Amino acid sequence: GDVENSKDAHYLASVKTLENTGFDYIGLGHIHKHAFLKKHIAYSGNLEPLDFSETGVHGFIEGTLEDGNLNLTFKPFNARGFILHEIALDEHDVKDSVLSKIRRSIKEKDSKADFNRVYLRGEKHKELTLDVTWLKASLEEDVYYVEFKDETEDAVSLEALKDIHKDDAIGKLIANYDKEENKTQEDEAALDVALRALLGTRRDPS
């Protein structure tokens, strides 16, 4: 059971209490991820993960006890894992480059045989449509399973905004930014936040 949250319905006891029981080894359950709390107290975790909340390697603990000497080893067992990928996009990306980034991440994490969830993040060109159906079909031979979470935003073009909003607060904000010398990444990030806030407050007059 749980040894950290005393209010949990599956609470067993504190680690300190378990240490004083005199057992050579205590194997804990309920928690699905393996962890060694002390040399002789451990969660083995699930043999197989159940969903994307259970990332990482799963398996069992193999132990030997001989002449009072305890030796414990975690043994990976799961046939498939749940793997998360964070793919950073920018305004220069096109469909093929997005696909290449995903394939590279799958290769780096060696997750061809696993359940893969791909988070698409960053700023993409406004004309780029992320066709999830096309991406899945293109990756059909690359992975056992893949799903997508599109969290991208359309990139803000400063030149276009400055021309469109030359007579209002947005245009003045960009003009003042252009005048600044020795701009930093923090300055650029602050401008982006301010522009998105201002653009978000505007309403279509029609």
C-alpha cells in the first residue's frame, strides 16, 4: 500500500515504521511505478504499464537472501511502453519537416514497438495545416501506435502586423521594439506575450 499519504485508503504505514519491523525484505504494492524506498523496501510496480500516465520502464524485482545478505535487482519486463514525444515547431516547418522531426524522436527513443503520444508545440506558419490523419498514415510502418496532441500556435509576423496596425497600439508597440538596441530573447518573448494579449482583445467589427 501507500507509505507516503496517510489519508489514502490504501495507506499501509510510514517507511520508518516498516524499517523497524525486522523483515529482511518488504515488497509494496498499489503504486504502479517501481521505486526503492530503502535498500530492503521497494515498489516493484506493474509488469506492464496501463496508459500514458505510466511512462518509463516497468518490470519486477528479483532478489536473493543468503546468510543475511540481501541483493535486489530491478528487471525490466514490459513488452511495450508508453512514450511521450515533444516536437518543437517553428514558422519554417512544412509537413515533411514535421514528419522528419517525429521520426527522429521515435528513433532516438527507440519506441517503434511502443505506444507513442506526440505533442506538437511551438509556433508554426499560419498556412501550415497539421493533418493528423496524414501524419498517422505516414508513420504507419514506423510505429506500433501513435496519437497526437496539437498545441501549436500560428506564428506572429511582425512586419505584417506593423503594416496592418500602423495607426494603433499594436503598431506603436512593434515600432518601439524595433527602435531598441541589444534586444534579448527575453525582450522578444515579452513582445510576443504583449502582442498576443492585444490581438486577443480585438473584435471583428463585422
